[in-house]
Amino acid sequence: MILSLATLLIPVLIIIAIVMAVRSKSSPVPGMEGVSIARHVWLYLLTLISLGILAAGIGQLLTLLFDVTIRSSYISSIGNRPFDLERLALGLAMTLIGGPLWFLFWNSARRRIIQNPAESNSIIRKLYLSLVMLIAALTFLPTLSSVFQWLLSGARAESFSSSNLAIVIVTGIIWLFHWHISKHEGFLFPAARTVQRWYIYILSGFGLVWLASGTIVFVTVAAESLPFWKDSFIGSSFWNDAAITAITQIVLGGATWYFHWFRMAKTDVESALRQVYFYLLAITGGAVLTLVAATFFLYETLYWIFGAANVSAGEHFQFLCWTVPSILVGTAIWLYHRALAQEEAGRAEERRESARRVYIYLMNFLGLGTSIAGVVMLFGIVLEFIINALSTSLTPSPGWWRDQLAISLALLLVGLPLLLYYWNTALKRARNEALAEWRSLARRIFLYTTIGIAIIALTAGLVNIVYQVISGALDSTSSVEILRDSRWSLQAILAAAPVLIYFWQVLKSDQRLGSETAIVQKEVTLLAFDPKRTLAQALQKQLGYKIRLLHLEAGPNETAPQLTDEGVALLSLDIQSSQSDKLMVVVTGEDTQILPYHTD
């Protein structure tokens, strides 16, 4: 397994080797200016390949050993040989070849570090260590899960897997060895630390997903085993394969997430990858899980209230077994990571803005899409009523509207609050941060994507309506049939037209305020009593480029200027509208002056 994963990831190292070779003239690690990047990559690439061969060989020998010692009686009883000479030969060959090769290359790398200690923090070495740890962990955890499931299922000899136990031992040792090396060497330079962050946050996300899914499945199975449902579940039993799998995922996923998130990533508050984990995986993932489960919960509840269900209450409300735990788990993940992200935001505000904007507009997109889907369904019910009233040939079944109304209301009850909250947040940010928000890539993508989808929906709907009218006229089709065939197009037009008009106005307003004009960077010097750089950072955020800060000497009772967000936004607009390229901004108390100057 580890050999296969290593083989798949070798192209990654080759690509990085090419990039490093191109950039070899500017080594990222002090003290390695004369080191050949290509030779460096070559050495660790061969080390990785030989380690994979050695691991596969030892795995074969351990598998054979466990077959002989643990499974021998069962294997013999069905007529097979417990001692496989071919597997023995293959395992010995891979171990005898891969072992010396790995030792040779690894020892060569160790000698290079002794000669040049700075090499221990090179990007290539950190990439090798993190890649091996990642491959080993992603092989170790699922395989250990299979071993745990076997133990919890009764540890029957006939279902014991020698290869799984061998993989657990081999990958566990490999991970521990490389983790110890990585921890001992430390991370003295930012580039080396960045490489390790990929490993940390990939495993943190993996553990969180396992923990969440295992918790949901476990609660679902437990709820399905309650006597409330009577005979609705066929063969329902708590201790089944799903419950056993869920328990192993909770234990292993929880341990993996705890170790990587609370131990390895505990102090890593300055990382951009941490923001990706926060906003694009944990917060957005938790929100999506909550929204999907809540939508289904509302739909099924409304469906029952409207009297559309034709089954018993016990059978219908089985959806509670998975929707309720999904909502609780998704909400817990969402709120925990959102609160932690906000708590850390004050420590490095500038680095968080990009990830926070992406999250806000992604939630807007989810809320808008869910709301539009509900509106489309609602319009469909109205149009169907009109068509049924005009038609004399078809008689609709009683209560046909209940299912569609339940779906529509569920989507609107979930999507509208989400859209209103996050779009109101975006509007507040646009008022407070002005150019910084109007120019943001996340806002531009959201507006252009929304407008583009609305235009496509309108165009496709109009094309279909015109086609249906012309085709109906040529075929002498009744107006009711034309209306019925054009129903979905009318629904799309009725829903997309207001969206297009509103967001087109927002886009044009942003453009008039300079959202898409080229940023002219001026040489701005701020003279103010700003010991914590609060004003300087706020002004830099508005302008979109760095400024120089001169600290004004002030008396003991002097306080930092208290400019509001609107005041900073207006100040940035005044700076941008100035004709001079060099400006001195003087802030004393409540007075603000913008003084153009030039140098000889």
C-alpha cells in the first residue's frame, strides 16, 4: 500500500524538483546558497522509492509470519498452504534490496546535514518528511480501522487479515520514525514550516471528517434501534457493522484530529493554510452539512403536516435518526471553528481578510442558490394551478401540490435567513471598508457568477418560450399545452429576473465607486500617535498597498486617534483622489490633514 501511494506521489516531487531547479539561484534557506537543488531532490526521491520497497518487503514477511502463527489452523483446514514460498522469496528480495538502498541514501542525507546543518531546514527535506508522514498516516489509519472493526466484531480467526496487521505495524513505525526526526530538527525558516503545515491541516481535516461522520452514523444507528419505530426497521440491531465502523471512526478520527489540531497546530495562528482549513473546510463544511440536513428535516416535516405521507408515523419520521445528529454535529463544527477564527482574527487581521471574504460570499452563494430553488418551486405551484384551471382535458390528483410546497418552504426557510444575514454582512463591510471590499476578488467573483447564471437562465428560458410558441403555432397546439411546456422556463425567468436586476445594480455601483479602476499606488507617509499601528493597518487595508508610518512624539496623556471605519474609508478616498503621488497624512487628535509634497 505504501509503495503504491509513494509511486503515485512521485510526480509531485518531480514537479517540485523542476520548480526548485528553476529557482536554485535564490535558495530559501540561508547557508545553502551553493547546494545543488537538483542533486538534493534526486537524493530524497531515491530515498522515498527505496523506503517504499523496504516497507513493502517487510510487510510481505510480516503477513507471511502472521499467516503461519495466527491463521495456520484455519488455512490448513481449507486445504491451503500457510507457508507461501513465493511470498517469502518476494519479501526477502524487496527487503534485502530496499533496506541497504534506503540506509545508503538516508545516511548520505544525514552526512550532508552534519556537514551543513542548515540543510535540515531545506524545503526538499521538509517536503520529504511531510510526504512520508502523510502517506504513512493515510495508510495507517484506514488499515487500523479495519483491525479495530475485526476486534469489535468478535475477532474471528477466519476473518483475520494478516496483511492489515502487517501494514499497521510497518506504517506506524515509519510514521513514528519520521515524526521524531521532524520534531527534533524543528522549523527555523518560514518556508520549511509552510511545507509541514500542509501535512498538519490535511490530517486535521481528515480526522475531523472521520469524527463527524462516525458520530452521526453512531447516533443514527442508536436511534434506529429504539423501540419507538416498532416494526418499521427490518432487522434493525444496534451492534451491527455500521455501529462498529462508526465507533472506530470516532476513536481514530478523534485521536487524529486532537493530535494534529490541538497539539501540532495549536500555536500556528499566523498560517494562511489555517484560514483555508477554517473557512473552506470546517466552517463551510459544517454549514453545508447543517443546511442540507435542516432542509430535509423541514421538507419531511411539512410533507407530513400537509397530509401527503401515506405511511405510518413510525416509518415516516425515521428521517429524524440522521437529520437531527447531522444538524447538531454540523452546527457544532460550524460554531466552534467560527468562534475560534474570530478569536484569532485580531492577532493578524490583514492575513485573515481574504479567507473571511471567501467564506462570506460562499455562504451568500449557498443562501442565494437555496432561496432561488425554493422560489422556483413556489412559482411552479402557482403556474400549475393556473394551467389546471385552464385545462379541460386533465384532472390533477388530489393534494398534488403538497410535496412541492413542502420542498419550496423548506428551501426558503433555510436559504432566506442565510442569505439575509450574510448579504447584510457583506453590505456592512462594503460601507465600512469601501475600496478594500469593492475591489476584493471574492466579491467580484460572486457578483459576476451570480449575474452570469441569471443571464444564462433568462436567455435559455426566453429561447424555450419563443420556441414553444412558434412550434405550437405551426402544429396548432393549444395555448394551455404551450403554457405547460413553457412552465419551467417561466419559473426560471420569474426567479432570475429580480436577481439579475438587483445584482447588476450592485455591480454598477461598485464600478462607479472605482472597484475596477487600476490602483494607483502613492507614496503615503502617515504621521500620527499610533503605537499599536491600528490606524496604519486600517488605512493600508483601505488603500490596498503599504504606507510608511512616522510615530508622532506625544505627551503622557495623548491618546491614539479614534477614526471610525467610515472616517478611514473617506480618508482613503481623499488620498486616492489627490493629484499628487507623494502625500503626508498628519493626524493629530481629531484633525486630519493631507499634505502633498515632492523631493528634490
